[in-house]
Amino acid sequence: MSAEGATVKNTPKGWPRISTAIFYKDAAAAIDWLCAAFGFEVRLKVEGDGGRIEHSELTFGDGVIMVGTEGPTPGRPHHEFMRSPKSLGGQITQSLMVYVDDVNAHFARAKAAGATALSEPTVHDYGEDYWADRSYGATDLEGHQWWFTERVRDPKK
């Protein structure tokens, strides 16, 4: 049920209930890097003129992100406002959080690929009635912030 009490339809096959799109100055390089550093897999990559990434879909488990080249896109005037943190002096308007199976191994992989650590893997414990996660933060090659988390304790029921 949705917040309004109406029935929520199933999502299309292969799509989670919510997804995000992020934009890069060099989306092709970003896609390669996201796969090498963070373990994403390319499901779809649509290239336009000059190798511009018009649309892509990267998966991580059952999650999907879309990656594209920043700036104006013919037929999509709203894309004019899509920018990479690299084009905005490092400013961001979102950060992304991904659950992983082994946060320490994921951190080592990301660091080896050149991710900049915002924080090392650390346990965040919200108390016995809540949960505890082991997480780290990193920025990618253009400054998007990512948080990778492993659940280490579920709440007591």
C-alpha cells in the first residue's frame, strides 16, 4: 500500500522501487571506474555523438543507477541542469548509500582503484533497539559521495 492507501503496482522486471541518476563530465570513464572500484556491472550503455553517454544502467545486486554525461542533451531540456560535482567546485546535492556483503573488502577494492576515503570503515551503533552498521564513505573520480554499509546487528524485536 502507498502512503495514500492505494495499491502500489509491481515495478518493471529488473527495476527496484527507487533508483537514481548521476551525471559526470566524462561518463564513459566514470562507468569504467564505478565498475572497477565499486563493483557495479553495466546492464545498458547508450552512446551518442562523440561517445557521449546519453543513458546507461549499472547494477549492483538488485539496485540500479543511471549514469549520463552532464549538460544539455537534444530533446531533453531538463538535462541542461545536470552537473557533476567536478563542474560545481565539489558541491553535491545527494550522496548514495549501498549495502555490501563485506565492507572491509569493498573498502580495500575502492582504495586500490583510487577512491578518496571520506571515512574508514567504522561501526555506527544506534543502540539495542535499533541496528549497528559498519560503513565507510568515499568520493569517486568526479566528487560524488558514496557510502557503503554492512549490517552487523539487526534491532532487537
